[in-house]
Amino acid sequence: MSLPEIVSRAEWRAAREELLVKEKAVTRARDALGAERRRLPMVRIDREYVFEGGDGTATLLDLFEGRQQLVVYHFMFAPEWDAGCRSCSAFLDQIGHLAHLKARGTTFAAVSRAPYTKILPFKARMGWTLPWYSSSSGDFNEDFEVTLEHEGELVERPGLSCFLRDGDQVFHTYATYDRGLDGLGSTTSLLDLTALGRQEEWEEPKGRASALGAPAGSERIRYHDEYDD
């Protein structure tokens, strides 16, 4: 195994400070990219999608659970499979407590093509409590490019889609797939993909931090059992 070079504490500190300059540059570049992402236009969803979940059938609007934003994780679970994708399962394992997303008006849910009768026991096996819906009755997966036709067969790929609600109107604001999912899972990493972002005053474009009519940024953070939902 190739291990790092052994140096003195002073040499390590000098090397660390040199790397820190580059890390801060990446942070600034990431912030600028996030602002550009939030400036993306959005697409109105005029098609009626129907899902099956724990409370029966639901529309895409229902998946918001009354909140302003929705983040959908496209979990690879084809109808003919007996269990969900291992990599997708590892992704859901790292999702934090959903109360912090909900406090920022954002709902997180997983969607798969497998029938709900297969999703439910696998969800129980994994010990997950997050919302998970079946899209087996429609073309949701195909329309959002996570179920693709390849050499005459349907193949799955992981992805994540963000939606914004204005009244009863739903808009698609962002999507990413495959390696675009690397590094995601924390509350802030998911919020960074949405149209409203982290809703903090320093973010660009201005005017979205108070979109939910609540204190912005860290002033809104609570212990997860202290939020009023």
C-alpha cells in the first residue's frame, strides 16, 4: 500500500495551508455554480402523473406534502427486480434527518418503477421511513430520463430531480444523474440543488432567502425534534 509521506508537524502545516488556498477557491467556485444553478429557468409540468404510496395513489403535487419544494431521488428498482439497487440503497442510507429539509419548505421522496408491493418490504428491510413511491403505472421515469431504452431494452440509471410549487402549479427546476450524485446526501447539499437554495442572505440571486416567510439561514436551524411541521 502506498501511504502518505511522513513529515514534521511544521512541514505538514505548511502543506496543509497551501492546500487550503485551493480548497477555498473550490468553495467560492461552488458558490458561484450554485447561484448559476438557481438562475436556471424552469419548466411547467402539465402532465398528470400518478404514483402509489403508503396512503394509496398520489399525484406529483401530493408528493410535495404541502411544501414549496420537492426533491425526488430516482431509485433504481425495476419491476422485475426482487430488491433495490445496492448503490441507490447506500445513497439513501446517508440521507440525514428530513426535519431540516422540511423546515426549509422542502420535501424529499424516492420514486421507483417497481410496484409498491415490492418497495414496501424492501423499505422495511432497510429500516427507512422516508417517503417512497411507485411510478409503475405511468411514464414518470421515462419522462425524467432515468429509465432509458438501450438496444431494445429498458435500463435504469440513478438521478435526482428538483421541483418547485406555485399554488397548484408544479415546475421542474433541476436534474442530475450518475456522477452528478457524488457528494450529495446532506441537507445543505440537497438544498444547493433547489431553486430556493439554502435560503440564506448571502446567496445569489437575492430575494429568495425569505421566500418561506421565516428567518433565513442558521437562525432557522433547530434540534430535529423542535421544529413545528
